[in-house]
Amino acid sequence: MSAPLFDGLAPRDDNDAANERIVRVALPVSLDQLFDYRLAKGHRDAPSGTRVRVPFAGQLLVGLVVPENLMTVLVRDEGAGAECTDRGPGARVLAEVDAVIDEEPVVHESMLRLLAAAANEIFAPIGLAVAHALPPGSAPRMARPFALTPRA
């Protein structure tokens, strides 16, 4: 072999799956699982403990990025998961993060691990446990746009 197998170079194609940044998000829904989303190229990095706004079931929800190894055993149904779009047989594409809200983490990783253990102990969904640990009103709300209409 003339070239080494792993030469440390980045993939040449920008659309290559190895270039995608994936974040695992705990959402305030009554499903006991975490959801994977893809960070778009324009977004800054989202370390664990930062809040992100993501599409879920036709609406935008604010969730918390968690470490990938937060829940060691995660059972997923074939049909469940983050918003995915089908691209051909067997190919699925993760939905993109709409916005990264925080510049730095608002919840420390040790607190996330404590919340995950407590949620597991009382059989609560991890996303709801994380959502109830944050201060009330900490999730940013989207203002509804108003427009003036001409008088009739």
C-alpha cells in the first residue's frame, strides 16, 4: 500500500457525512428518548448544556444539547426519532437545528448527568426532567409578527 489508511486529512467533499456536526438534544416532550439533529454550516458550535431551537412535529421547540453518552442504553423505534426526510430507499437525513440560542452552556454536564439519573430512577422522560430543572420562562418565545392592514 502506497498511501496510509488514515492520513489525517479531512474529507474532500463538503457534503460528506463525515463533515456533518450532529448534536443530541433533550426536548420537553413525553417521549423517553433523545433526538439527533444536524448543525448547519452557518451555526456556531453547540457544546452540551446549550439551548437550541429545533423543529419537532411541525413546531419549533427549545431543547438542551446533551452529551452523546448521557444515556448509555437508548431504545429507538424504527419510525421514531427527530424530524427526518426520506431521500430514496433506506436513506434518511436528519433535520437541521433552527438556531443555537446560547453562546456558552447554561447547564453544566454534571447537572445533566444528575438529571438523567433522577429521571431514570422515577421513570420520567429525560427531556421533561431537563425542562423542569431550568428556571421558568428561560425558554425564549417567538414573537408573533403583526402587520397593519389598510382600512376599508
